[in-house]
Amino acid sequence: ILGIHYLDDDAKAEDIIQRREDLPEFATGLEALEVSAHGCGELEVTRRVVLFLGIIDMLQPYNLKKRAANLVKGWTIGWLDQIDTMPPEYYAKRFARFFQMTLQGSNQGVDSAERRKAIELFAEQAEDAMKKREQMRSFPERSVAEAIRYVCTRGGRLIMHRTNRWGLTSKLEVRAIVNPERMSVYFAPADDSDSKQATRILGFDIWSVDPSMRSIGNEVDDSKDLLEPPFRSFLVLAFGQSLRFEAHSRELMKTWVTALEALDRMCSSSHRLLNVPSRSHGDGDFAQYQRGDTAAWQDYVAKKVMCACDDDGSKTLDWAEISQALDLLSVDPAQKSEAKAIFESKTQGGSECISEQSFADMLLTLFRSEQQAKCYQKLCANFDLTQFAVCQGETGYTEEDIRAVEADFGSAPDSSLAHSQWTPDEYARMIRSPRNTLVDSRRKPQKFDKPMTEYWIATSHNTYLEDSQIFGQTAGRMYVRALNSGCRCVELDVWDDGDRPVVTHGHTGSTSLSFNAICQTIHSHAFAKSPYPLILSIEQHCSEGNLRRQADMLREIFGDSLLRPDCDAQGNLVLDQHGNPAGSLPTPEEGKHRIICKSKLTGVREYDTLIAMPTKKGDFSDVNRSQRQCLSFSEKKAIAFLAAFPRQQVQQFTSQFLTRSYPAGLRVTSSNPNPVPHWAAGVHMVALNYQTLDEAIMINAGLFNAHQQLGYVPKPDSVLHASTRMTAATVAVHVVAGHRLPKPRADGKHFLCPQVRVIIVDHQSRSVRDTHAVQGNGFNPVWDAELAPVQVANLECAHIIFQVLTTGAQPVCYFAAPLSTVRRGIRTVPLYGSLYGAPVKHSGLILKVTVQPTS
């Protein structure tokens, strides 16, 4: 860069560009470019700037002789785009693309007046989107419009906390700004003197992050000097990973959190802003992928491909870019010849590129599979609504159902699907419809008006740990993740750190966070996913002084939402005839938005009078206990108890008293035990390590996802009443096909070779069935595999897992559900890429599960 000149609003770039003669004479090749510079400092604003770019060559001019010599070098030494033999205009334009697309996130310069107008509209829309969310905002007193204007024009300096693969945390000061045209947040290192760091531009697209993977809000500070309020940190969960930032002031933190909450709301609402696709999710988590082959899927894929493959910023794609895009989408290599033919037919007029819309149409053509249509026809011979209802085990469709189906298809008002023959493409779209999911997403949740002992409760073990039990980092973000997934019992291990209580895994290499900061984080996110009671399972290791400090913090932070035990006029616990705390716990419905503290009683009155669910040691023979008390035991003891006591005695105990089991201490890698035998015995809270996505966590997620992630699931009769006979069954699975399967992140350059693994688990057995692998096609694979049937002893306690694997049995995504919730017929299955996420957008499996009771 030989010269930089900032322009006022009324200045003309041409006047400045004409002053090229003022620049050094040795700049033999020179280009002047006008671009729009987005301010990133706290006091900077959006400016227009003229950049003078040139090649420094003091030895010889860039004349015809030099041009010919460079051309020869390009062909003999290396390709023209790999060695520095191009004319100055080439480098100037390449730098302009880098400056505009990478640093600014824009395909072209935008006049500052136009940009201000766009930002003003953007701010107004954000204000409207948040008007009905005052009670859910972190800082309702902040002006949304002002926050949006600030982050889009001035941004600010933030400290980014990063964790590497070895668990070591580092900090980097960055300049941050929001680009409303692309709904993206961009970060550049604040210290440009470090050239190595300055080239590492970071960012994330807000609109491409699934809403339930997003959590934007103020979080705890884990540095020693920032442990107490006022907090200045906030957390963004994107793509299952967390980005944590620390502002230099609490006001700047509030501004960023308010703005990001508004952006989050706009991305997940029906609003359309600045040509960004809306993200309306209608039918819930099980329906957050597209209704068949509609324009929204084409729009989504085409925009993502443009961002990833449009190297020259032309908003068109040539064949090399299309080939790269097809590889990213895992399109069968055999279909590339078909794609090539489509490309050539669209470029017959002499153009070497096609538009975004033409590329979307190409994908739609490639996606239609005759092989899939034949599989569907084999399973359901006649393509019409009546036959479809028979195949699906439905009694029939009402006129309202038919209108809803037609709305899914986008049919004209005068057409009727009820009396017409469907085409294979229409039938495939119906199969992939949200109303045809394996687990019915439209089921209304039950009333939670029974005693708490009649429910399974989603429970996390050592919630604060990010990874292993020995050297794991302690992080408040883990509570945010657990609560956003519907967890209703989180754990805090509290220890002394001088005169303050901290949360850590004692006698290990784990880091610590203040108890006060953790409680602040829990308070902010306690009822984000579920309104039903949240249990704080506190493992207590503190001195008397810190117990009193904890009591003060709990009262101050949770206030009236804290459920308290019965006390007499002197403030002492009311005890029953056995010396146990008297009274009973509320039903989940009665306990909405209440915090229940679970802990051992310590003898410190200020602390004990806040413990509504005291723990008491014992086994299933100890019935001299209060209904408030909880029996907590390890995985090892659970196995011993279940072997020592008859099923009838165990279920009678768990129908009266609360119980909690937790993983064995030897599970230092944070692995999990199979929760199904514990649930089948009636254990209410089976604590699992939520940071590990293993088979147990998939089963746990499947159970609570099938019940709207509310964190409470009613126990079936065979678990509540030992006299109820268990229903054995035979389960058969026919895996038909898949669509738009994602690649594992580490495998971006290789073809996906998907196979489906089906795992069926009950309290007595575990069975595994695998399909064959489809080579090189994750776009529209067909398996048509009928797997060997499996016997289960108790249908009400059996679970099924579908895993998509690729080469080397590497897991890609999964779906899990209780067998008692699956529906008959040919169904579509959404796929999850992580515990904390929504289904992978637009991906799924087509299969048929047959459940035949045998007793």
C-alpha cells in the first residue's frame, strides 16, 4: 500500500486518484481503488477510503520486454497464478477482493450513505423483533436500535478467549464489527503489528447457526480479578462450540449482548432483512429441516456454496467451482457427468459461468433419484393419499389434514391431493414432510401434575467440567449448554478457596470458578428451555463460614424463586417423627420456575434452611425417610442394589422416594454408563456426563427430546407398578434411503461413504445391526436394507439409535428415541450432529420401523 486517503461524504474519489504523480516514482505499476472501510475501533465510524497499490521495482520498468519475460517464466517455471509474474493490476484487484470480502465481508464496496440507510432499517427491524421479548432479554433497559447501530458502525475491542486441542486457554484482543449485509460478525486482531496474527481473520455467520445451538448472554468471568460483579463477559454458542468474549467495560458488554440477542431473534423469526433467508421453524425441533424439495433448501445451499466456493466474488460459478461445491455436498461422483451436462446446456450462449439460481436448479435435478422412487413404490404400491394412510397405519385423513398436506406441497387451492395420483417426486416430498417424522413432533406435552417421584428427570453429572474428570476445565458455559438442552438437575461441587466458595472437582487438576459466578450464570439461563423445577445438586465440602456465604449468595441471586423447606417460627427446620425434614415436594406443575437446592444437611442453620431436597444415605430397605429426601448412590452401588433387592421392592421404594445415580469414579474420561437399567428400576435422576456424546447420552437425549426437552418424562406403568406386566416385542427395521447427509468436519476433502448402524437397547440387552456402505454418495444414498429383527423384553423401556457412519466407522450424526414413541410406516428421521444442537439442516434418513408385541 503506497498511499491511503480517507474521503469525506461529499468528496470525489476521482479528484484524489488524479494525484498519482505525487507518489514515489519507483512505483512503476500502480492502481488506485475506492473501497468502503468499516471502522472497527470504539471511536471509528464507517469511512470511504482510496488505496494506492503498487509493485515496487527499482531496477527496471514494467514494459513489453518485462511482460514477455514474465510470460515465459509463468509457463516454464510455474503456473501464472502460483508465481509472482502477474502485472500490477492483478495484485491490486486481488487485494481489493481480499479487503472487501474477507476483512469487510462484502462482495463490493458500499457507499457510506447507502450503508447508513441500510443499518438504520436494520436497527428498526431489530427493535420490532424484540418488542415482545422484554422479559427474556438480558438487559431490557438497553435500546436495541442503538446497540445495533453501534456494533454495525463502531464495534469495539473485545478479548477473545480461546482453548486449543490440549485444553490450554489463551486470550487475544480483537476488533469486532457486525456486517448486516451478510449477518456476520467479523474479528481481526487488534494489534496489527503482529503480521502473523493479523492474517488470522475470524468470524461466524449468525443466520447459519441453528437457534438451539445459539446461546447469547452474559456469563461468568473466570479470571481471579474479575470473579465478582460487575461481569464483563458474554458467551456465544455456535455450531456446538463456544466463543467467549470479554469487554473492557460492562456497558460495552451490555451493548454487544443486546445486539446479538436481537440478531438471534431476527434470524430465527419470519423476518426477512437485507436479503437474508428467514429461519422460521414452525413444527418444532423434529421439523427443522426442509419440507421436501422447496425453494428454501435451494436458497440455503446456494448461498452457502457461494460463500464457500465463489473465489472471485463474481456471484457466478464456473465448472471448477461447481465441481468443488459438489464434492462439499457429497454428491455421488457418478452424477458429476450429469452435472457437467447440465452445466454445458446452461452455458451454450458463450458464458463460462452459471448463476446462483441455475446452480440451485442443478442441485434439484441431481437430487431426484429414480432408485429412491423405486424403493418407495415397493413399500407402498399406489401413490395416493388413501393408500399412504393405510401404509402409515393411519385411520384416515380429515379435510383439515388434507388442506395441511396440500399446504406442505404448496398446491394450488383448486387442486386436491385426496383424489389424485401422486408423482414419485410428490410422494418423496410427502415422505420427507415434518408431519411424517418417526416421532410425532406435534404431540402435545402431558400435564405434569403428579408427584415428582412419578417422573424421570434429565440430570447432569459434574456439569461444570468441559472434558475429563481429572484435568478438565471448569466453565460456566457448560451450565448454559446443559440448561439449553432441557437438563433439570445440574451439579455443583463446592470447595473452600480461602474465604470464598468455589466450584471445582476437588483433589484433581481441574480449574475453579466462584460459586457466586456460577449461580449468576444458572440464574440467567435456568428456564430458557423448560419452565419446570430446576434442581441444584450441591456436593458440599466447605467450612462453616463459606456455608454461610453460600446461603447469602443463594438468597440474593435466586430470591423468591428459591423453594424452601418448612420452618417453625424460630426459623428452624420442621422435623417428622423420624427426625427427617417434614413436608413434601411440589409437583412439576406446581413448582414451575422454582429452584430446588439438593444437598446434605450440615448443621449450619442459615444453609440448611435453604435445602428443600436433603440427601440421606441408605438403600432400598430404608423407608424411614421423608418424601423430601433423596437417596443418592454411585453406578457401582446401583448395580449392587438392583442385584440384591427384588424388582417389586425397588419399584415400591422409587414410587415413594426420590433417587439419583451417578457414574463411577473410575470413569476419568467422562464416559457414561447405560442409563436404561436404572430407569427401568425406577431411578428418577440418572446423572450423566453431558460433555461426552456417547451412546448413553444419545439415549438420554432421545428420551427427553421426544418429550419436547422439558426435562421431565412420566414413568410408564411397568416402572411405576411392579404388578404391571412388561410388554415384550419384536423390532424390525428397514433402512430405505438418506438425503443431504453432512460430512464430518475433519473429512472435508474426502467423499462420504455412509452406512447406517441401528442400536436397540433395553434393560437386559443391546443389539447392533449395520447396513452396507454406499460408496461416495452422501447426497441421496439408497440402502434398501432390511435388517434382522431384534427381541426386546420391555417395550416401554427400550430405545433405538440410528447412527450414520463413514469410512473407518467414524460417526457423522445420529438420532435416538424411545421405541414406545416411534410410529408405523415409512418415516423420515432428522439427524443430530451434537448433543446441544438442532437437527442438521435439511438432512435425514427414510426408514420403516415395525414393532410387533409378543406378550
